Amino acid sequence: MILDAKIPQGPLAEKWSKHKFNLKLVNPANKRKYNVIVVGTGLAGASAAASLAELGYNVTAFCFQDSPRRAHSIAAQGGINAAKNYRNDGDSVYRLFYDTIKGGDYRAREGNVYRLAEVSVNIIDQCVAQGVPFAREYGGLLDNRSFGGAQVSRTFYARGQTGQQLLLGAYSALNRQIHEGKVKMYTRTEMLDVVVVDGQAKGIVTRNLKTGEIETHAGHAVLLCTGGYSNVFYLSTNAAGSNVTAAWRAHKRGALFANPCYTQIHPTCIPVTGTHQSKLTLMSESLRNDGRVWAPKTVEVAQRLRKGEIRIEDVKEEDRDYFLERKYPSFGNLVPRDVASRNAKEMVDDGRGVGGSGIAVFLDFRDAIERLGEDAVKAKYGNLFDMYYQITDENPYKQPMRIYPAVHYTMGGLWVDYNLSTNVPGLYALGEANFSDHGANRLGASALMQGLADGYFVIPYTLGDYLATIGPKPVDTTHPAFAQTKKEVEAHVARLLALKGNKTTTEYHRELGHIMWEYCGMARTEEGLKKARVLIQELKDDFWKNAIVVGKNEEINNALERAGRVADFIELGALMVEDALHRRESCGGHFRLESQTEEGEALRHDDEYAYVAAWEFKGENQPEELHKEELVFENVKLTQRSYK
Amino acid sequence: MSNANGTMNLTLKVWRQPNAQTAGKFETYKAENISPDMSFLEMLDVVNESIIHTKQDPIHFDHDCREGICGMCSLYINGRPHGPKRAITTCQLHMRSFTDGETITIEPWRAKAFPVIKDLAVDRSAFDRIQQAGGYISVNTGGVPDANEIPIPKVIADEAFNSATCIQCGACVAACKNASAMLFTSAKITQLALLPQGQPERYRRVQSMVAQMDAEGFGSCTNTGACEAECPKEITLTNIAHMNFDFFSAKLFREEEVHAENHGG
């Protein structure tokens, strides 16, 4: 299989404009003859569904939550990047492009990333026009803050809930189209398969989560906007319901899965407290603007702190190691996420961790409060401080926060070309569900940017080209492929319901999470990954023998929903391990202990691994086949990332 | 507060109801060895895991983000939406807010417009329909002015933001003796009415959203303020005043304008 990314020829800055001109158009009167299926209603899904409906297409949208406004984009806190250069601090489309390519450790496509930077400015305009209440200055214009991996302030924000405000903007646009009758919205409905007719995606199979009814839906194209797969680690900052099922079932129908091992571990999360924990809570990276990260300089001081023999305020200045500032003087606490996370892990591995468990470092606002006053700090981070207090019962105005990295985002996802099309014609992937723009590491405030770029400004153009090509011939669910796929879904559900063992699917999920975190987490080795490969296979075999799934299909059945998702996570976990195993280099979030510089930084091997690893499903229990898309760099020079 | 082992043993009285058509009743469960650091939903997870081990039907409740922003979790705990603490959702409630040996009563939101789906989960789609009736600014993607061409005084932007923080959870309705949705509806109306972008449709919006709210079967507001007290995002009653003002303005002084908008396009 030859992977054609369909990157337009020509200079970087002209690629997207030229491409838009070359794309075929669907004439206005014909648009209403097309049906487009959109799965997921987060930033990518809601913006795509609304924008396509505004153009005149008929859209059918699906979400598993009870309202489209609850998709997990809602939980993003810090902000959204855009190359507006409102601060006059040297920002530009090219700089955002450059920072993003570099931040991704040179494992993303130049063409995609440049386009992302280019449309970033339109996103802010669009959101403001919708009434999104971004933070403003006294002059009435928009405020910005800085984020990791950049030396300019280009992040727009809405207190600590930028995700909610942007999603409510997209949700309002979606609501307008639902009201107009251009979008038919299915809530509490989960996609369980893609229907492929003669090699093209023509519909999906869903399960109504209230009644259990399994239904088929036809469309001229299917857009998967179903988010990432961080919950493969069981504990992550994702919502409890976030899952990989839609993307995974698409993968099993032929869509390639790219770079599955690229996962992001976010440095500023609240540490784990016990085995009961169901999720981890992230606190915005923006905290690193004013908070200083430190650990005790010696193991001895750390031990005394952990035992409660000394108080934090008793640790003298010279006994505190502000390790990010020390090691990276120019970026300091604002190094990219992968770098910050790895350094925290090093401190803990070194025995210098803090808190009862010793698995945490400090994020300290003492100096910021002294410098700016408590009120100013409260105005900037009040809701995050409240959240921390709520969860830990510790007051961050009085004592430093304890933080530790947690899985937060997955850069990998379904392989798509420049048009956001998977290798299955008619099947598209947008937002976190695709792999395309962040390389091996995503910079802060870039996920919201990408989700909305894909939905508002890319797919409305690229989808038209495909639809014009296939023509407006009506589609329906009469083709035998629909009945056949539905039958297979029903058989899968029946197989899950037949599991009457003695271990809950949550227990399997937790075990999978342990394996992934231990061997495919912040640091990976050949030996560990090989061990994980065996452990996951054992877990999978055991799951299909000893899991317990209660209840029946024809009702609300959380246990059944969870079982399906966990089964898919187990299979995905196995693929992530294979991907991590084959990539014998370190890059971004993928850190192989065997491949590091003398200073302990990620060491890439560009001559061997400057490619996208796209995996093809070859059948149950068969090894997947690796396809490589070489990454071509014509504009940036590949260098060892340095944030010193 | 925990016992000498640092854990808690609790009795739960939980509303169980298979669906809207079947009568529900309270069932009693034991929650044992509960850590005070657990969230309320994690405590329910633990109980559910033990229910599944006995091959029984676990307690159904809505939840998703578990960090207080998606608005999916609900639960009426000991007679209060989202439990005893102010300004948080159920998923942010921790067991340290309860006492070892305590009996906790857990019910769904109760309102005519929120029919029970199963156990503790209710159908809040009426909220979506209110938003669909007009909770938006009618702009298409693209072709909008530069973001900084619309200056907005910081105080106005901040006030609009306060209204925009609503997470659509329905605690306001659950708290209200009339099951009124006026706090919810007014939050969106106020957010958009405060902003310059929201002006062109301001009076049309308030009328259509209020009409939809009434059509859904929510009760009227009698100014008791329970909604404000229980709102996890501390949305204020001022929003209702704002909505009423705009609603009467539309009815009394702008009928023609609204009429022309509705019919003339």
C-alpha cells in the first residue's frame, strides 16, 4: 500500500490557498442531496456538523452523552493558540508553524502544520462572532497568555474553561442548524461500526444507549470526530466515557491507525491518591506561567518531608531544586510538556518526590503571590486553585501544589491525508481522532486549535471535493453490507453479554492501565515492551474467558457499554506496544531509554524514523502490517530540540 | 470524617427505577471501607463493582468528565442537588464531607420536564431544545470581522462570562419547588444580551427561548432563590431579572420589531 498524503505542491505558504482553488465544488442546489454522518460532537464534530449544515448539506450527528455540549473538549482549560500577533511580540503564522513542528519533535507534516497555523487566526474571529467570552483587557480588546514551547504570548483564553466556552460556541452553531432542520441529532447513541460498500464508507451501525436498539444509518460520507484514546491507560485526564471504539472499529474495517504510541503525558496533574481512583485531574499548563516547579535538593530532605518531620515552609531556599529553571534557563518552567513530565519523573525516580506517596513534585506560587499579590493570582488561576483545594483538601495559596504527570492526550490516531480522509474513501477523521498535526508531542493550547481548524475551516472545503466526485446519487441502508455489518455488531454484543465469569470489566481495564503506564508510559524499553506484549495477550485471553457482563442488550446497560470499550482498548494497547517497540528512537512523548543524549534528552534517529507509522489490521489475532509515510521537510531543518 | 482505620462505613438509600413507566423505590446498600479521599462517584463505583460481582444490576447514574465541567452528573444527595457543599458538582464532592456511620439518601433530579430514564439518570433533552430555540448568534462559519474589531469593555465581558459558565446540569430545576428552568434559560439569554454580537437577535431570542421553556413544562419562578443557592457555577438571580426585563421589553415595546424579524427575515 502506498500512502499518499496528497500534500499540494508549491511553496509552504501557498499550498492551502492553491489546494482550495483546485478542490471541486458542489453547487448550492446539489448540496441538499448529500447526507453526511458526523460521529462525536466535541470541538471537531460540532464545528464540522454546523459548518457543513450551513453550507446546505444534510447532517446526521451522534454523541454518546445526553447532550452534544458534554463532549470532552468541554474540559480543556488553558487556551487556544492563534498567530494573531496582537501582542506585537514577534508572532507570525510561520512562527506558530515552526514552534508546532519543533514542539512535535519533527514528526508531523509541514503542509498540515502550516495550514493549521494559517487558519488559527480565523478561529478566533469565528468564536468571537459567536459570542465566546474570551478574556479581555481594559481597553476592550482580547487578552493573551503564554504557554509551553513558545516564547510569544499567543494563547487566547476564557478563564480556566476555554474548552467549555469554545465548545458552547460550536454547540450554539450546531443548535441553530438543528433548529433549522439541517442537522438531525442523536444523543445517547454510540457508534459501533462503519459500513463499507464497495470500498467506500457509506454509513455506520449504532446502539441506542437507552433502548439497546442496534440501527444502521447511511450517508455519502462518515466523519469520525471521536477524540483520543488516553483511557487505554485507565487513569487519564479524559472523561470516564471517552473511548476508542469508533476509531478502532473503523481501523478493523480497513482504516490505518497511525503512530499509536505517541501519547502525551501532561506535567501538571493532581497525583493519584489510591486504588479507588477513577480518573486524574489536570490543571492547566498556564499555571506554569507563574508557578515554579521544584523538588527537594536531596533525598534526605525529601524523606523528612514525606515523613512529616519538617514542613514545606521549613525547606530552605538552598535546599530547593527548581529543576526546570536550572536545566532549561531560557524556557524555564515553560518547557514543552514531554520535557517537563520526564523531569518530574526523574526527580521521583531519584527519591526526591514529595507527598505521602513520594510520587509528586511541587508547583509553588509563593513567589508569584509575593510579586503580584494574592488577588492577582486569584484572578488568573482562581478556579484552578479552587479545584485543587476541592480534590486534595490542601490550600494552594498557603502551600505549594503537589503535581505529577498524567496521560492527557494522544497524538496518534487514524491516518488521514491532507484532506482529512482516511485511506478508506468517504471515511474522514477530525480532531484528536486523527494523527495529523502534532507529531510526537502536542504543544499546549493546540488541541482546541486543531479541533476547530479541522471542523470549521478544513473539512467544509475538502469534503466537497469528494462529494462532487462521487455524485449526489441517494444512499440508503438497503445494500446487503448494512445488514451484514449490523449482524456482526449484534454478534459482538451477544459475545460480550455471554461473559459470565467473575472479574468485572473495570478490573480488566485497571490492569490494562497498569501495564500501559508501566511499560508504555513516560519511559519505554525494549525489554519492558516485550513483557507488555505478553501481558496484554494474557489479559485479552483472560478477558474473553473470565469477564463478567451483567444485564441484557435491550436496556440501559453500562456494564455492556464498558465491556465493549475495554475489549477495544485491550486490542489498541497491543498495537501501541508494537508501535513503541518498532520505533527504536526517542521523539516527543515517545521516550525510549535506549535512545537518549548524554544530557538525558530524547535522541531521534531521523535517518531511520522520519516517517509516519501507519498500521493495517490484518485479521483477528494476526500481526498488523506496518506502512510508512516518509516525512518530507523542505522548510525546517531537523535539529535536536533544545529548550535550554 | 472517618473512623479509626481512616475509612468510613455508610448506608446508602438509593432510588431505583427501571424506566419512566415503572414505579421506583428506595433500595438500601452498604458502602464499606470508603476512603475519605474518594469522590462521591468513586464511592458509587465501588458499590457498583460489588453489585456486579453478585450478578445484580448496578445503580445507573449519569457522569462523564468527573471534574465539574461537562454537567452530566446530577444526583440529589440528602435533599440537595449535588450534595451538601456549595459551588461544586457531585463529581467534585468528596467523601470527607460525610461522617462514618452516616445514612446517605440519593435520588434523581425530580421535575416533570426531566423524566427518569433509569434509577438516578433523567432525560434533560428539554434543555437542549431550549438552546435550539434561540441560544445562539446567527453567524455562519467564515466571513466574520477580525476579533479585535469588536471591542467589549472588560466588565461587560466578565459579566457575560459569569452567565456563560452554566454547565446545563439541571441543579437549578431540581432545587426549585416549582421545577422552574428560569435560571438556566436566563443565563444564555443574559450572556448574549450583554454582548454587542448578541444585539441583533436580542428580543427575538428571549421570546423564542422563553416560549420553548414554557412548552417543555417547567414551572414558573417565585423568587425563592433556591436555584442560585444550589447552582454549582454560582449563576445569579440577576440573570432572571435580566431575562424578565428583556422579555417584557420585547412584549411591550418591541412587538413590531420582533414581529418584523420573525416574518420579514
